Amino acid sequence: MSNNALILERTSDPAVSPAPVLPPYSSGEYLDLIRRHFHPHSAVAIVPAGAGRNAADVCENIAAELAASGNRVVIVSVDALLRMNPVAKPHESDCIPGRTPKVWLWPSAAGTQGLLKSRAPEDPAANWLDSLRLTFDAVLLDCPAAETAPAAAQHAALADVAMLVVEAGRTTRQQIQRDQRALQSRGVKLAGCILIEQS
């Protein structure tokens, strides 16, 4: 674990339960996160701290590691969901293949044909996330920052857990604490932070 990660853990506000900080990404370094937070048909929200826009890269890296283990993964653009009113349940043509085998993206661009075949009969009472859980082994919610899109928290709250993406040397301790409080006050189950280093 880097010195930055240790500083983030020691200086957390005692009023906010300290979030474990995971090491920066390199091949295989999300395995601990995967072992702790992914089980069959789980959903994890990835939320950048502050006004960051780095959740998409983290989602792709986690999805690649999950796919390398044989899992079928879908990355959900919560930013796109915020523009849908209401959010429709996905169906066969809504998920498109991503850049990595066994990884799909939803929602897709209008008119793009994709692959979504449910493994079980669909429950008419199920929401969009339940529909994706029926088809995929893992669902990653690529969320915009709570600071720039507070409404994204309602989608992040549907996930089993959420992880806050923190940039080494750029995200302040105060920003992490503000985001933790904001997310937890909206019912998001924050499990920890992922520390990334920007080049």
C-alpha cells in the first residue's frame, strides 16, 4: 500500500467510519476487491471522488479482471440512466459488447444491436438492475461524481456496495469525507476507496 493510502486511512474523520483504501491498479490488483465484494449476480457502484471523471477506467479494469475469471460482466453508464425518464428495463438489443470479451455495456446507443439473453424467466416486478442481474455474473455501475450529479446516488444505492475512486495527490481528505457523508446520507453502502495514481 502506498504512503498516500496510509495517510488517507489515518486522517479520516472519526465521525465517518474510515473506508479501506485499495492499492492502485495493475493487472491482478483488483483481485482482493473482487474476492471481498463480488458474488454471483452482484452489483457494485464505482463513484469518483470530488468532480473526478475516472470511474469509467476503473470499471473497465475491474470488468477485465472479472471477465478473465470467466464472468459475464455489464458496465452500466449511470450518466446515461440519468437522461432516461423513466429508466426502461433492458431487453435483448440493449446491451452491446465492450472492448473486452465477456464485457457488455448498457445502455447502448440508439439503434445499436447487442446481446442480452436472460438466463432465467423475467420477473415482471423486477427493475432494470434485477433484469441485468438475471443475465450477468456481475454488474458495475459507472457513476458520475456525487458532487456533479447528486441524483446518481439513487442508482448507486441500488448496488450491493459502492467504492469511491480517489486520486493520489489530487483528492483531498476533506473531499473524501464530504463524499462519504453525501453518499451514505442517500443510502449508498460505501465499502471503501480505490486509490489510483494519475500519470
